[in-house]
Amino acid sequence: MYIENKFKEEKPCSMTIAGLDPSAGAGLLADLKTFQAHNIYATCVCSTLTAQNPFEVKNVKKVDPSFIADEIDMIMDVYPIKYIKTGVLYANDIIKMVNKKVVEYDLSVIVDPVMISESGCDLSGDNFADNLKENLLKNAYLTTPNIHEAEQLTNMKIETEDDMINAALKLNKYCNCVITGGHLYGNDILCVDGEITKIKGNMIKSDNTHGTGCNYSAAITSNLIHKKSLKQSCHDANKYIQKSIMNGFYNTPYQF
């Protein structure tokens, strides 16, 4: 039976390529909720399966890259997607395959270079940072590392805001970059074409921080889809994350 495809009309929609966190605080499910909060229809491509909660990752299984390619193709066959975001990619063969699809479909990709979970679990393979830079980042629109991820990508120690600026300039050789400051002073550092912008944030004392990086990059992607500038998109995403941390329902493991 033929069903008219109405999704090819211009509607605000996006794609996230990330891991499945069954606790729904990070990964695909967190991205989906953030897209929905920004009135964006979210499609989800699963790169990894995890057994985790906000405080521990017990197990990780990667999805076969050929299956991920099929997921992407099936979505792109129906939805008019221009901007996508990536989270956990986990393995170098997944990075290369995703990069191939980004080029094939001429997508603007926001890369959240997830390497370690909030609980300290390794979520990347050997030489992951180098492979990410040489493959996906060179075709990315923006990357959104936190302090620890920026250190891995730049091979430098980041202890001050000046260090953040130098790291952002270094990463800007590959693509636009915003280094999040939640693990330092709270301010984000955006670098676009060598121009540095400080996006002021506040340090908030809270246990409700699981998945903040995922939500931040999804919020930026949403804002870009709504045709905001990159600077405004990052600024508004910063505010969204601050409000999310302050108003999150599960601030502690026992607060229901």
C-alpha cells in the first residue's frame, strides 16, 4: 500500500548518533528529550549499547558499523535532515563510517567527542582522539569537548581559562570549537575562525550532571536548526543546561 511521504516537507528535525543509556540521563534518550524540548523532531541512530545508570557503567557493546550505516540510510531516505549530532562513537571503524555518511549526505555535524563517562568508564578505543581529528572533525561544523576531552584532543594540560583558549585555537584548525567549562570555572570558550568568545556560565553545586554534555550539544544543534547564529546557539544552550541542572528532577539518587 502506498502512503504519501509527508516527512520530505521542510519540518524541523534532526538526527543523533550516540549510545543507548537505559537510565535515560545521557546518550540517545537524553538527546531525544532535548530535541523535543526545543520543538525538534528527533531521529536516533544507535552506535553502542550500554548497561549503566548515572553512577556506574557496567557493560558496553558496540553496534556493527554496517548496521549503523543502514540506520542512517533509512532515516535519510525519509527525513529532510541538515544538522546532526554525534555522541559516543566508541570505535575507530564507527568514526570512519559516520564520517563517510556525513560527506555522502552533506550533513552539518556537531561532534560531542565522548571518551569517558561521567562515572569514569572508558567509552573509546585506542587512538580514538587521533582518529576523530583525522576523520570526523575535519568535516564537522562544531565540536563540543569538555576539559578532559579537549586535553585528549590537543595533548595539552588545561588548568586555566587561558589554557582553554589555547586549546580551542588548536582545535579550530579542524572545525569550530566550544570547550565547556563545567569542570573548571563554568565559562565556555567558543572559537570560530580564530575568534574567541567567552560564554559566561555559573558553577552549580548539584549531583544532577549526568548527560550534561549530551544535552548541551543537542541544544546547540536544535538552536542551529531554528536558524540561530552559532554564537547565539551556544549561549542559549549554556543557559538551557544551567536551568536543567538547577531544575532536574533527580538531583540525588534518592530524591523521587
